[in-house]
Amino acid sequence: MRIDIFTLFPNMFDGPFGTGIFQRAISNQLVNINIHNIRDYTHDKHHIVDDYPYGGGTGMVLKPEPIFEAVESVKSDTGSEEELPIILLTPQGRLFSQAVARELSGYSHLILICGHYEGVDERVRQHLVTDEISIGDYVLSGGELAAMVVVDAVVRLLPGVLGSEASTQDDSHTTGLLQHPQYTRPAVYRGWSVPEVLLSGNHAQIAKWRREQAIRRTHERRPELLDKVNLTLEERQLVNRLKDSM
Ligand code: ADE
């Protein structure tokens, strides 16, 4: 997958993409991430990227020209065969989720634009961008951290990036449930024991226990998620018992 990120603060991306799964994914050529400075696409002496809002008001608005030219340089560069998502990170976008991450992981190329200040000129939204994403109902000072969140969640889903395909299957939100509790050695730590069933070697029993724990945890912490999950009759009965005991 190729990812092009357009930002006013390219240095912000040095840390996160230089470590852990990113470093491995990049060196194994599973993903190719290019960071572009929007300021490089200005033509004036002072490299101005923002201006006062028409109609007045506080703050500055990102000008359309450098953003259009920056993104178009990459589009023409790649020939842009298939439909190419051009995503603006903004608190006004659709809410990011595991399902959106999975959707984006199916493309071979993504373009992300990090908004700033009071926002971007509306013509960028109307005539350049194909999608707008928010990572939550709060306002960040810019789209950079949001872009990192999106890229992280997408890249770890790409085949070969994590150790084994199975690693993402039990993730919280992949099944629609929160993940079951996990334990590792020692079997007893400060007198706190790992649940017996996990030491039993009985894979069917372990799978059953994990599924039930995931349902219990989801019921406790995010009950609204349970409405959207496919549960067996037996599992639905468990949920009803949990509700009754509240
Ligand atoms: N830019 C500022 N706040 C944001 C948010 N919540 N999501 C995406 N981009 C943003």
C-alpha cells in the first residue's frame, strides 16, 4: 500500500513511523509512506499557506491553491488508475472505526490531508477530497495525530504486517465485541492465578470461555455494542441474564 500524507508539520511524523510495526512494514516494503509539506507547493516569497476568512471571524483558513497543487502532483505521479481515496482529517468527518480501518485497508493507495487552523477552504472539500474522517468527538489542534491514528489502524491490518493473520482476528471491535482478558506467565503472580481453563489445553473450552468473557466485558463497558453483534441463542440468553442481574 502507498500512503501520501499532506501536512504543514512533516516532522511530527518522524517518531511514530520510525518505530515498531511501521519500521518493519516499511523495510519489508508492505507499505510506502510519503510525507509532503504543503508549504512546498506555494509560489510566493513567504510561502504563505493560510489567509483570513472571507466574511470575517477569528483564526485563519488554509488556502486552496497549495493543497490542490500538492495533491495533484501525487495524483499525476501515480496515474491514479483505481478510485483513489483523498481523505481530509477533520472533526466534521465521518467517525473512524475498526470497520472504516478495514475498508481503507482494501485500497492500494491512500491520500491523507491534515487540516489546520480554523479549517480548509471549502473548495478543497467540494472539489478535491473524496472522504472526510474524524477520529472522535473532540477537537485536536491539527489533523496530524488523527492521520497517525488512521494510518496505524490501517497498516496493522495489511497482510504480513503483524506476525500472523490471526493476530487481528480477536482484536476488540473486529468481532464487534471487546477483547477477552489475556494472561501470560507466571501462572501465579502475587497469589493471583491465571484462570484454570486457560491452562487446561482444551481448545474448545478455552474458546468458549474467551467468547463468554468478551460478551461479559462488552456488556459491562460498552453495552450498546451488543445490539449489533451476531450472538447465538445461548449467548443472547447470557446477555439477558447479565441485564437482569444489574
Ligand atoms: N482535526 C482536529 N480534530 C480532529 C479530529 N477529532 N479528527 C480528525 N481530524 C481532526
